[in-house]
Amino acid sequence: MSIPPKIVHVTGDFPDPVRPDKTNVIRTHIQQTAELFDHRVYSLNRVSPRLPGIARMLAARRGSRLQLDAQPFEFGQCVSYKAPGRGILHASMLDELGDWLTGQLRQGEIPDLLVGHKLTIEGVVVARVASVLGIPYALCLQGNTDARILAMRPDLRERFSQIYHHADYVFAFAPWTKAIVDEGLGRREQDYAFLPCPTDLDEPVAPTQKGDGFVTAFHLWNYRQKNLPGMVAAIRILRKDGSAELTVFGGGEPAVLAKCERLARRVDGIHFAGPLDRAEMAARLNGAVALVLPSLRESFGLVFVEALFAGTPIIYPAGAAVDGYFDGLPFAIRVDARDPRAIADAMRRAMEGEAELKAALADWQQSDAAQKFRRAHIAQVFTQGLRTAAGSGAYS
């Protein structure tokens, strides 16, 4: 019986004792491939120091700034480290974190592969460790964070480019993500795959022919990034010449709910219905005309895929979320998230063409194209990429 490759994941997006509320996407990837690989996770939590602490870091010698606390948890080590926000000492602190991790790995068996789950943060760490220990590394591209940091730190572009092109494999959450990284850092032609985020709601449900209004779903604290103002403006436009309803699903503190309600108070047809459990989500999606979620920033957006498997067309933002996966398919309508009239036009198109859109969606649900968004296929893509990277040899 062969020994499974040892893989160390460095990620800031993993539920751990410090932040149990983080997204489950990376944990799901790891759990689905746990029988094939010996996974170990270093789950990162950046803690912002107070101003005096930042001043001391700026004054300290390079290599002596890092302050961290590490505690074991089920999947590996939960690491809290102090580092300023807003890009201050960005690469320096990540280099020091990489040096610390190098020391940790040297105390045990050296892994076969490192995986950094964002190019511009964890990628800096794993590339530094890989260069010292002489082992391969893989990267994930997450469009929200990676695109933002690439734009904010042109001074680090050459560093990021080297990390990107020296990686032994690259996973991108969506086609638009790789496109924006390629544009900024130079095109990567080989050893990459698109890796959709897995969801437990991936069983196809036949569309309902006549839906009851539009739905959107997000945690209310994030209402600005999810573009609730744009959706409210779109409903206001639609209500001028007809009836349009939008139900907002998502929980939040009372103060945040009050802000959202104030934002929508002068527009009829907008309802806040609170959070849904997993059993309710597919049913509520299935009963809608379409899901509308023109986020201003979105790395993937699991709810889009959940909606499609629930038999519901989607209205999604150009240059974000699932952009690039559904080009030319009528049930996935791409919009400029910053243009309320474009959002309104897309919603009108979904209402007027509901039967045609849902018929096309029903066909897609049974096609091979739909399979790449189901957990079994996603696990195969992840497995193949990890095996390719782990077998590629030492860092070069």
C-alpha cells in the first residue's frame, strides 16, 4: 500500500478555534480528498496591532518583527500573528511568517507539497518555505483578495509574478480570476485548473415554471459589498412600469437589519425574510423567478451554483463571482454591478423570458457541463492538481 503524499496547506480561510465562522470551502476540498492525501493545515488569523505596536514593528530590524501564537486543532495548527493592515509591511511580515513555518516543518517530516490558498498572501509564505526546503508548491487564486492586492501593491508585482510562474500548479476559483492575474503578471499557459467551490446543494431540482418574485441571499453585515443599494435602485426602476418583488434572505444583527430596512424603506416590493437553513435554501430558490446578486466584489459566490441546481436562473456581476463559467447560456445573465439600470434590465429579461430560461436551465442540469460543479468532479480536479504538483520535484 502506497504512502499518501504529505501536503501542508497555508490558508486564512479555514474554520478554526479563533474564527469558527470562516467559509467551509477549503475545509470541504480537504475533507473530500482526505483518503488520498495526508493533509495538514496552518490556519492563519491576522491580528492588527495598536498604533504603538505598529510603530515598534516599523522601527524593528527585519526578521525580528513577528509575534504569533499557535495552538493545535483538529486539522493542524491555528496561528494568530500580528501584522498591520492596509498593506503596511505586507511582504516583510509574510516572509517572517514563512521563516517561522520553515522552522516548524524542519522539526518533523518535510511535506511533499505546500499549498498557499491565495497568491498574494499565503502564496508569499509558501514560496519562501519552498525555496528553502526545496519542495514544490501550489497556489489558489481567489479573485476578491488577489485582484485587490495586485492593484494596491504594484511595487510587489515582480515578486508576485515570480511566485505565480514558479508555482508547480495553480487552481483558480473562476475564469475571470485567472484572466485578471494573467493580465497583471503575465499569462500562465500550463499546469492550472479551474476549481469551482463545492456545495452540498448540488442535486438538480427541476425548475418551477412560474416563480414568485426575485430572491437574493447574503449575510446582512455585508450588504454594501453585496450591492443591496444597486438592487434597491433596480426594483425602484422596475416598479415604475410594473410589479417586481425582491425577497432578501440573510441574518444579521438588529442594527444592521435596521440599516438595510432604511435603505429600502421608500421602495415597495422589498422584503427581508431572515436567514435560511440548508434544507430551506433550495426550496426557496426553486420558487423564485431568478436569483439576483450583482455583488461589487465576489471571489465565487456559492449561492449562484446552488441556485442553478435548484432550478433558478441567476443574475451575476461581470468580472466577479462565476463570470466565465456560463458565457452564452441564457439562464445566467451577466450585468454591470455598478449600473442599476443594467440590473433592472436583466431582471426584466428574466421575468419576460422565464419559461425559456428555465427550459434551457433544465437541459443544462442534465448535461455534462453541470457535472463540473458537483462535489465528486471538483474533488477529482483538486486531486489531479495536487498529484501533479507533488510529483513535480523540487522548487526551481
